[in-house]
Amino acid sequence: MSTQTSAASTRLEQQQQQTGSLSNFSSIGSDYCPAPPVAAARVRPQLGNAARKVTKIAAASDDKEVQNNAKLDDDLRTGNDDDVDSKPESGNVERRLQPDAVDQRQNIENLDQNQQQLASQPILPNQRRYNRISMIIFYGREALCVLALILTTYASIQNSPPRISKAPPPAPFFSRGSLVHDWPSGALGPTQTRVSQSELSLVFYYAPWCAESQHARSVYDHVARLYYREAHFAAINCWQPGGECRLQYSKVQTWPVLMAYQPNGMAVQFHGAWTNSALARFVQSLIEPVHRMTGPGDLMSFMTGKDAVVVAFLDADLDRRQYSRFYQTALKWLEKDPFQEVAFGV
């Protein structure tokens, strides 16, 4: 604007100089040729109009400068030159955000009203049961998760390979003065050899840690002292790791086991009670499974005290095969009749 005012002022000065020159020229020329009055009248209105335009332009420029200066002062006071341009935009944003804020307030008020209504309503028994069941299920799941975590941790800690100690060396199960031939190492060879040579052999299979085996040991030792002349009594540790007996009879689940053997391969197992009288009666029946009678009087006395009596009428000297079958039947019946209520006679 200052350049425009300076240009206007220079133009005005030029025009004044021209008018001055013209006035001078008129004054100078008045001596020679006076100027016509019409030309002078035309020049004066033109000069007045130009001056008015210049003053208007200067005033307008001054007003604009004043307005700009005022705006700059306001911007400096606020500390942000861009606030003038951003005010209408922020106003529009605020106007846009106002409906969203109103909707949020309405939603919050509606939620509060719903909560108050739910709180004021009475809880039915079915709802209480459902709530209790859901709580039990929820806490039960948490308890199961915690228990699974504990068990997993314990299993990971205890997952180390087990330490297996060596088995202790075998020790005799019977005393030194016993008439029972004990084999604590679990060997079967010596006993099998002796069984093949004796008419009757009894073999006691035991486990040293078993309480039943420890109880039956004294009964077996006592009966061995009574019948050691008629039969061979042996005992084998069938629990010794690496022993021959354990390897051969690995499917045996209970102890002790008492077996009676004959050279012909006949084997009879004892199923009676482990008492002195029951075992002695079993050994006596093994020695004499068939009672021999010579007359009717012997039959009547043999039948007394028996629930049943099986009698075979045959000549043992002439019919050896029939007698052998009857004899083996009487032996095998001892397994089925532990109380020996049935007797066999010839």
C-alpha cells in the first residue's frame, strides 16, 4: 500500500508541475497570446477529481493497515496465529460432536435405569439355584485347573528315573536243625533230582516277605519231624530275583504253595488249613490213600465217621491196571476234599 500511495503522490506532483508549467506558460504567454478561458476551466475539474481519487485510495489503504494491525495484535495476545483460521473449524467439530455426547449420556442414563429396575425386582428361587449352580461350576473349573497344575508340577518333579537297589543275598528260611532241605537261592535242579528218587516228596514254595509263608513255616517244619522217614521235605525260595524258580513259575500270585510229587509224575496240591492236624492228615492220606479191607467187619468200622466211602472190589494181584487207576483217583481227590470227608477202600 505504501508503494501505491507513493506512486499516486508522484503522479499528483507531476500533474501539479504540468499545471504549474501551464500556469507559467499562460502567464508568460499573456504577454503574447492570452489563453482561452474554456481550457482553464477544463483543467481544474480534472485536477480535483484526481486529488479526490488519491485521497480515497490512501484512506482505504490506511483502514486496511489498521485492520491488519489489529488482527496481528489479537494473534500476538492469544499466542497462536493459526487460531483465527481454525476457530470456525473447531466450532464445526464441536457442533458435530455434540450429538454423540448427547447419545452417550442417554445410553448411560438408560443403563442406570435398567440396573435400578433389576435391583428392585425380586430374585426367584429358580434364579437363585441357577446362580448357585453356575458359581459352583465356575469355581469347580478353577479348582480343577489348579489341581491339574499341581499334579503336573509334581509329576515333572518326580519324573526322575526310579532308583532300584540290588536284591539282598538269599538267606535260609528254615533253621539249621530243621529236617526241611531249604534252597533260598531258588534252585530247582537238586529238588527235581531228589523227587525222581523218592516215593513221596513234598515241596514248599515260599516268599520270605510273605506273612502266610512265615506262619506256614512252623507247621511244615513240625510235620516234617513226624514223617521225615516216609517222605522227603524240601523248601524253595520262589521270590528270589534271578532265581530259577521265579523264572519258571512267574505266574504264581499267592504264597505259600505246597505240592506233593511221586516218581511217576503225579502231583497233588494242598488246599487245607495251615494247622498241624490238617497237614498231618494230608500227609497220612498221601502215604495211604486207599484203605485195604479183608472182611465185612472192616468195612463197617471203616464207614464210621465218614460222610461217604468209595469201595472197589477187585483182586490187586491180578488186576494191576485197575488198581493203579483207583489209587491215582484217590490221590487226586485230596485236592477236591481238603477235609477228607470221603474215604477210598479196596
